[in-house]
Amino acid sequence: ELYKTPRNCASLEVPTVNPSIWASMIPSLRAQEMRFQKILKLISAAITAYGRQMENLEMEKIQKDTLGLLCNSFYEINCMRKMAIRPIFHPRFASLCQESGVQAPGYLFGENLPKQLKELDEEAKYFSGMKPFVFGQKRYF
């Protein structure tokens, strides 16, 4: 509460699980997700506190490294959250759980989940009609 995320740092907000996915999660997975969110809130508060402390100072390399490590931990835990939820996805939508490099604020799987699902479904339909090319013992798709 003391170290709320500043408005200009939306990427430090802990994203929640999209409601449609949350509704499909079993209780033990929801409990695990809540623990992840609690850890992320602590890391977010630590980054905010550290940033405020360094606000008007020139950061040394070790301080920049510390901040970078905290931010990377925040990102990696969000990736772990997606991987923990992955088993409830249909295999054709599992790519939503891969590391994307960018974590959008708001929902863990982004604000436009229905659009993403539709695009993946269309892509799967397109590739399902293709036959792999076999050359020797190797298959090429």
C-alpha cells in the first residue's frame, strides 16, 4: 500500500488472469495463481520503492543491475504463471502461454483474448490442410 505502482509504470501492475480462463481453472490452480500474484505484488512494491529511492540520484552499475534483476524476476514469474495455466488450454491455443517478450498490463493473456483465440483458430485451420513434405527420413512442414 505504501509503495503503489506509479501511473506511468503500468507494466509493474500485476496482471490478473482473464475472467474466462479464471472460470476454467480448478481450485488448486487458482490458489497457486493467487500465491504468484502475491509474490509479484511484493516485487512490484520493491521495484517502486527502489525507484523512488534512486529518483534524483545517478545510478551506479550495481544499482542498475539490481533494478534489472528485479524487473526480470517480475517478467519470469508472469511467464511461469502462463506455463502453470497452459494445461487447461486446448493444444491449438497453447502458444498463448509462450514467452512473448512483452507483458501487457491488465490481463495475463492480454486485453484482446477473443481476437487472439480467433486468429490461432484460423491459423490452425490453415495448417491442418497442409500435408508434410517427406524427403528421405525427414519430414518438412
